[in-house]
Amino acid sequence: MPIDKNELTKEQIAKAMACETAEKLIALAKSEGFELTKEEAEAYLVEMSDIELDEAALKQFKRIAQADRLALKSLQDKKIDPRLKALRREIHKHAPKAILSEKAALKFIDDTMDLLGAWGE
């Protein structure tokens, strides 16, 4: 049974777009609870090969990736990196007009800050 694209979240679509092979896409679909044949996966990859991310999407990915790296470093160091709060504000500012949901990035940063008790700094 084909996947109804209207049932997919923006995060799932972003993950699917990052898959470089049909096998990776099939594995992702399975991990998300979907069945996908090799033919369907290959067709999706062909369809997606024509889509390029615009500048806004690239900036969004950059913000989220930077925040994730800083949050992971903060967790490793058991001390909040001061740049993380500024990135959180930037992500929050762009969240209403986000191409992809930035809720996951905000949640990860918030959990990191909660864990390290860094809200008061």
C-alpha cells in the first residue's frame, strides 16, 4: 500500500530527503512504521533528486545543526555553552515560519538546559 504523503510529518519528509539510497529510505520507512517497496523507494529518490533546498531551508538546517552540536558538547562538558541560549532564541524566532518544524531542536536544547540547570545563567 503506498504511503499517503499527507500523513507524513515535516520531520519525516526531511529525513527521507536525506536518504541517499533506496535501501536507506526503506530502512527509514520501516523505522517510522511504513512499508515501502524498493520500486517505491527508487521512484521517490528520482522525484526528490530534482528538489533543491532554498537559502531559508539551508539557514534553518545550519541553525539546528549548530544548536545540536552545542547542546551535545554542553552535555558532555556538563556545563552549558553560552552560545546555546543565543541559538535557542534564534531558532525560536524562526519557528513560526519554519520550512521544517524546529520543535525538536527547541526541545533538545530545553532538555539540555533543564538537565544542566542553565536557565538562570
